[in-house]
Amino acid sequence: MKIDQIQDDLASLYWQRADRRQQIWHICIGREQIEDD
């Protein structure tokens, strides 16, 4: 494998995790807003 391929794979995995964190974060914020109302 090339080093570039490994770096690309790691980057894609990192961004996938970041997207999941954002989704979970939005869900948590949404629940807090609903409770406040």
C-alpha cells in the first residue's frame, strides 16, 4: 500500500467519526431545547 492511500483512509475515517459526533451533538441539543420549552 502507498502511504498516500493510508493517509486518505485515516482521513476518511476521521471525518466519518466527526460527522457522527455532529449528529449526536445536534440530537443532544435538540432534546435540551425541547425540554426547555
